Amino acid sequence: AQDQLVYEEKDNTFYTHIGRSKSKKYLQIVLTSSLSSETRYLEATQPAGQFKVFLPRETDHLYEVEDANGQFYVRTNWQAPNFRVVSTPLTNTAKTAWKDVIPARPEAFIDQMELFKDYLVLNERKDGLRQLRVIKWQDKKDEYLKFSEVAYTATIGVNPEFDTQQLRFNYTSFTTPSSTYDYNMATHQQTLLKVQPVLGGFNKNDYTEERAFVKARDGKMVPISIVYKKGFKKDGTGPVLQYAYGSYGASMDPTFSPARLSLLDRGFAYVLCNIRGGQELGRQWFEDGRMLHKMNSFNDFIDCSEYLIKQKYTSPAKLFALGGSAGGLLMGGIVNMRPDLYQGVIAAVPFVDVVTTMSDASIPLTTGEYDQWGNPADKPYYDYMLS
């Protein structure tokens, strides 16, 4: 039999993904751009049928779909910048049929959902950290998994089974290697399954983690996570490597790095700054660091640098900045704005010729980037890029 074309996406700002719903009842074609998405679905028992559009794409609407217990469940940012979870009948996917299951909250960003027969699990961001929330369908009782470290990353793992009480999740921090757990949602028991091996006699108790919120010049509070080896002196003499990204809504979380240990063992402190442009504090945090608000990303990073100097973690003679790709753009900005603050800057594969790149629509990915930087054909964006 000849191959058949099932779907072709004509808009090159959208990426195309294929998969199955967790229930395995539906095949899905998922189309995503940076600011909008669209899901098409087909019953898996009818592979020769026509895919249906769950909801047509709209600017600034991102959604994902799963099914459970005879309904569709949708994680959506429609009328909910930090996302909410709604349900809708299998026979009517229009917004008018949607009913709130988990309403949106300003203090929590719903990053991911995982459906089980008896439970709904959410990966939420609160105060910049990724947390796990387990909700029982029957009575809507919920709980957050508790962790003892001040800065950590907890994420939903691979959970192919629908009818189970076991949640597979991953956990890591600056001082905890990547670890895989099973969590029994009925008995609340955690079982450690696997830990990333670390060579060289690593002992997590040799290191200290801290977390703080830095007041930016406009009053916003920027989360930072810090790690150093015990014995690090806060007298302004210590070297610090300060890292941030701050673009595309990509959130930078505190995770373990064996390579970083060498830096810490040689006396450095490492600082992760969750500046605007990421999504660590919700969708508005991203919106406040893109387009005509991009300068906030640079200002946040500089304000964090000044905090580290004022708090005696380091001095300009010992402060180093690191960023790559769009974070390399950040490096280009901060070193031109405040060269006096840094002893060195590492700009890895930096995106620094923004005006030229964004002015050439023939370059792959350029048109999809207009949502992040603006189109220099429009004078306000051209002038802002040059600034």
C-alpha cells in the first residue's frame, strides 16, 4: 500500500508532533508555536478516519488535551494566563461546554498535567520552584509532595499506566543528583528507584544551598538560587559564576551538574537567576521579559549582580557572568550596560546581531521569533532593538 498524507502544516511558525493519548483511545497531531497551539484527534480504532480539530488555533491560546473517565481534560491558558484545567464532553469540545476542574490561581503556574483513573497530578510552579500536586478525583482532596531542600526541581516522570496508584517522578537539586521515585498516591509512600551516579567521592553534605529574592529596580522580586562548598566566605573575596537565560518562557531550574562540582570545589559559588523572560513566576513573568519589555531581563540580571556584591558574596573583581544562545544576547546587553560589574563574561553561541537576523525572513526560524523580539520592519521594534 502507498503511504498516505494525513496532514501537512503550511505555517512554518508551527511545529508538528504526533502521539497517542494516555488512554490510548486517541491518536493526536499536536501543532505548537511559541504563543498558540492546536490539537487534532482521531479514534485509534479508526486509523483511516479523518482527524478532528479539537479547537482551532488562536493567537495567545496554548492548550493540551487528554481524556479520562468519559471526558476530555484540557490544560489551557484561555482566560487563565497561569493555566487552568477544564473538562468537556467527548461530543462537544467547544469552549461553551468547558467546565473548570482546577481554576487558575495567580500564585501557581500549571506547567504540566498527568491523568490517572483515580487521580490528577499537576506540576505547578510556586515561588519559582516546580512542585507536585496530587488531587483525588473522588473528593477533590489534594496534597503537595514535601521536600526538605530550599531549592529543588520536582517533575512528573514517565507514567504510561492509567489505572495505577503509582506516580513516577523525578527529583534533583544543586546538591542532589537526579533521582527517580515511585510515589504511592493512596498510601503516600515514596520509594527511591534510581540515583544518578557521581564519581569522585561526592558528599552532598559538603555543600550549602541558599535561596533568596532580589528586589529589582522596579520593585519586582527576582528569585535566585545559590550553591557553594562549605567554607566559602561572604567577605567579598569569593569568586561567583552568575547564570541566567530569560527568554522564550523557558524556565531555568536548580538541577544537579557533576561538572559544576569542579567549580565549587575550587572555591566558586554558583548563582542561578530567574530573571524576567522565563516563566518561573508565571506567564506574566515571561510577558514582562519579551518584545518591548526585554530590557527588564538585562536590568534584572544587573540588579542580581549588585545584590551579590552588596551581600559580600563577591566583588566586581571576582564576578563572572554566563549565558548561552538567547542568554548570550543577555550577556551582550549586560556587559555593554555595566562593564564595571564583571571580571569576565562567557557568551556561549550568543544571539547578538538581532536586527540583522530578524530583518531577514528567509533565515530559518526568523518568522517564528517575531513573537519574542518583534519585527524590525515595525519602527517601534526596530528602535527598541537598537536601544
